[in-house]
Amino acid sequence: IIFSSDPSISIYLLVFASTMNAQIVKVAEYIKKAKRIFFITGAGLSADSGMPTYRGVGGLYNGNTTDEGFPIEVALSGSMLHSRPEVTWKYLRQIESACKGAKPSLGHQFIAWIEREYIPKKTNKTDGVWVLTQNVDGLHHAAGSKNVIDIHGDFRRLLCMKRSCTKAVTLEPGDPEPPASKLHPLIPSCPCGESVLRPDVVLFGEMLPVEKLETLQSELEQGFDLVFTIGTTSVFPYIAQPVMMAAADGIPTVEINPSKTEVSEVVDVHLRTTAADAFKQIWDLLK
């Protein structure tokens, strides 16, 4: 605890620390009682791994436009990929470069441990923990999570843009890059030799994958007895609704986010800290 020369500030910090400790204990008790847990994760979780955000403090794109004069949302759109793929790939490469070397954070590891060890010991089942993530970095998979709905895709997986081609390339750390296409040195070519590759991610203006939405709906229908939302502003309906629905049904809900978000008013517990900090304390109570 940091003390200040101002007594009122010192008292505030003591009260804040006491409240946070009580909330951490409460969340640990929620987990101890739960048999099915749903984790919703966003960029704030991967920020603990050193991953940059697109905007904001330390963001890759804090300016109004790209070098070509487009908003970054236009440069990283499905329509731009089809009309000027070299533009989209230019900024995809920048994101890829900024994310290289990132490893799962303590938060990713904690969620994987809950799925792999903690819940199965209580239930003898391996499907008691599910993750819905907006992140495309693959860090949940790298941490060992199996039940992951990566609703926006996985940047490591590349697909051929020719519809009749079923070839795909999954890049693991240390793998060589696919050869460049004849169109542009930034654009990778497909092994089929007839087209180019694109990342298996949902670009701006594209539809969410139907099969992943169906998996999400199926798991939500089975029900959960604890819902977490971590490091996301929850502005998308499909991210906020599971939290809203759980809260309306009296199911415990927990938010981990230093900032106030769209769901902060409805959750049972809002831990205003990072995922790494919160889960370290919770993990210590569960071991």
C-alpha cells in the first residue's frame, strides 16, 4: 500500500485495497462453487502479453488516417482486401510485426488451468469451461485452452482466397513465411499456385462465421453458473449479451477491467485492475 502525506488520500487507498481484497475473495468463492464457467476476453487480456492495441495509449494507429489517406478501419476491411490487397496486407504485416514474440500472459494461463485441471477435478468433465474471445492472436490456444470460440478468427491461420481451394497454412512460432506472390511482395501466395492467401480473421465489414455463432449459441443454451468478462469494452452485442443475460437470470458475473464499460453497472463484481493482477491473487486462493 502506498501512503501519502495527505491523510485523506492514505485512508482512500486503505479502503480501496480492503475493498479489492474482499472482491477477490468473493470471486474465488464463485469459482469454487461453479461447475461451468464462461470467459469473455478482449484486447485488455492480451495487453498483459505486451500486445499493442490499435488505438489509445501505445496504440498502433493513433492518427486519423493511414499513409494512403484511409481510416485504418477501411484499410483493414474486407472490401479493401479484395480491391487493393497490398494495402490491407501492409497493415496486417505491421500488426504481425508488433505482435511477434508475444506469449500467453498469466491471465491466459489461469483460464487454461481452470479448464484443464480445476473444473475437471470437480466434475470429471472437460467441457465445463468455454472462452469467447475477440482476440485474433491465438494466445488462448498457446496457453493450452481447448474450448475456444475465437469469434474474430486466428491471425496465425491463412486461407486461400480462391473459393474452390481448401488449402490452409497455420503459422507456428519459428515457421518460415509463405513465399510472396507475384502481385506484391507483401502478399503471400497460396501453395495451390493459383491465388493468394488471407488471414483467417474477420476484417471490418465482414460477417461473423456462422459455425462459431452456432457453437456460442449451443453452449449458452446449456447454461453457465459463472460468467467473466475480461479486458473488453463490451460494445458489440454478441459480447455484452451473455453478461446481460446471466445478470438478469441471477447468475454471478465478474468484470475485470481498469475502466468502466457497457456492462459495469450490471455485473456483481467489477475488479478495476488488470487480468494478470486479479488472476494472480485469485489463483493463490484456489491453489
